[in-house]
Amino acid sequence: MNSSTEQSGYARRLIPMLGRDPHERGRVASPLELLYDLTFVVAIGVASEQLAEMVAAGHPGRGFVGFGFAMFAILLAWINFSWFASAFDTDDWLYRLLTMVQMVGVVVFSLGIAPMFHSIEEGHHVDITLMVAGYVVMRIALVAQWARVARQSPQFHTVALRNIWWISICQLGWVALAVLDLDLVGTFTWIVVLGLVEFAVPVFAQGRASGTPWHPHHIAERYSLFAIIALGEGVVGTVASSRGALGGVTGDDWSAAAVLVLVAGVGMTFSMWWTYFLLPFGDLLHSRPGRGYVFGYGHLPVFAAIAATGAGLHVAGLYLESSAAGEHGEHHLAVTPLGVVVMVAAALAVFYVALVLLVKGLGSPVGSVWIILGTLAVLALAVLVGARSMPIGLIVAMLGSFVPVLGHEIADRLHT
């Protein structure tokens, strides 16, 4: 927060958007950024729930296609805001109001996630109308923020104009896609093309990753906070997995399978948190700011895998509920116990492999290949066990998720 804001107690006047000091001492996430992040809790929750329901219904392929697109859109919107805020946040009244507009856009976007999944499940077209409408609202506010930079900061005038230009082009492309009635192949072809352009926008606009004055430790903290939001889906998935089979109507009907799934879910969530926060992302970005793009976009599979793990635990809960209901239940699921364990183990594998590749891409020696191979071996064992017992398979997968934690802690002790 700027000193002028701290002195006044609230943002009384407009502050020129000249750019923040990338070496500012004590820079942390602001309360407004934390509030903004809460809107994404809904978006990630809806995407994970829709994935779980489609997998349980026997449509895993289409479910993961929709989930991949939803997570891409969610993370892109969050990245657009977070990196701009790290570089140019003034916390004055206009900045706050434009952030509120972006929050409205996130809510509208979230309302469009379920219709998008349903349209993919039906297989005729992809309904992204509400998602695109939410993006239009978000990007009107974002372009207005960049316009302030262009007008008030001579140093970043050109960068701001280029961002306005490329963001507008991309958004026109998404609007056109929402209006056109294309089939699934045509839609996802355009999605891939527009997605690649979206990834390239920062390169087109500012060139080097250090082309704007973002703060390394602030960005690292922002990503760690978003990781916690994604990990929250693991907690939600764990609750969902035990809700229908743990306690029952009277509260004293304790299912052993539900207890094991509950323990596995909490353990997986905790081990992913522990592993992620072992890594010194702030220091890595501070020493290598030129690799900001690697850090920024390299988190996409990490966050998606965290949310997918929570969705897998949700599927486990749906399976337990279906099994408890028996033949007289209202819903019979198409997913098998093995399918549940495969989904969770695969999500965990993607998380740990993506995390190691991310750290290596940032030039850190942290992350032993042997630790990852050991993790994958235990996860493979979990799949074999899961063919006979889904709860035990998830427990083995949880143990596999602790292999990186033990490996890094032992390596640190030996190094010390």
C-alpha cells in the first residue's frame, strides 16, 4: 500500500500510476487483492464440481476438456489482474472501483462455467456466452487501468498502449467465438489459437518479463495465496467425499471406507501444501526476474492439478454415496473404484511433475529426480491397490504424496 494511502487511512485522492518500486521493502498482498481472490473460489469450485459430476456420469474425456478450458480461463483472468496490480497498484478510489468491476466480471464468468460443461456434455456446441460476457466486463476495467498507465506514466506509455491493443484484439476474438455457431472441433480449434495469442500478449506488449515493475516477492506471495484457494477444493472434495457416508442420518453410522477417504483427502491436501511451500519462489524470482513468464504460466498445470485432486475426492464421495444407496438409490454411477483412484493419482502425479519442472525452469537445483520417481512409483502402486479397494488405494496415494515432503526434509537435514 502506498504511503499516502496509509497516512490518510483511505484513498482520498487519485495517485498517478507511475509504477511501483519492484524492490519495495515489506510489500505484501493488500486486503483488496485478498477480497478479489475470493471471487475465484466460486469459479474453481464450480469447475471442480462439474468435472466430478461428469466423471461420475461416465464422461471423463469431455469433463476434462471442459475443466481444462475453465481452469485456463480462470487462471488467465487472475494472472491479468495480479501482475498488473503488482506493478501499478495505487489503491486509490478509482483503482478500487475498477477492481470491483473486475470482481463483477468474475462472478458473471463463474455463472457461465456450468452451461459450458453442459454444452460439451451434450456434444453439439460449446456455450461460452456468459463466460465471455464476464471477460468483457473484466477487461473493460483492465483496459481502463492500462489507460491510466498510458496517460500518467511516460516510462510505461508504450507498454500500456500495446497491452490495450492486444487485450482488445483477443477479446474481440472471444466475442466472435461466442457469437458464431461452430461445432466442437471448430470451437476448440479457435480456443487453442486464441489461447496461444493470450499467452503471447505480455511478450508482444512488453517484450522481456521484467518489462513492467512487478515485485518478485509480492508475486510469489500472490501465487502462494492462490495455491491455498485451489487447495481449498481438496478440503471441499474431502468433505463431499465423506458427507453422505460418514455419520449418516443419526450421526453414529460411521463407514470405514468414508473414514479412510476422509483421512486420505486431508493428507493429500496437507502434503501438497507442504511441498509447495518448501520452494523459495520469491528468492528465485528476485534473482531471475527474466523468468517471470516461466513462473507465471508454469503454474497453470500446478493449480489445475490441485483442483482436479479435489474433484477426484468429490467423485470418491459420489461413489460412496451410490454404494451406500445400493440398487434402490436414485443415481447409479458409471465410474468404477479403479477409475476414482486413477483420477486422483493422475492429478497428484501432474502436480508433482509440474512443480518440479517449474522449479527447474526457474533455474533452481531443488527437486531431485529420484524423489519424483519414488512418488510416481507409489502412485502407480496406489492404482494397482485401487483395483481391489478404492479407499485403500487412496490411502496409498496419500502416502505417495508425502514422498516429496520426506525427501526434501531429509535432504535439507543432510545438507545442514
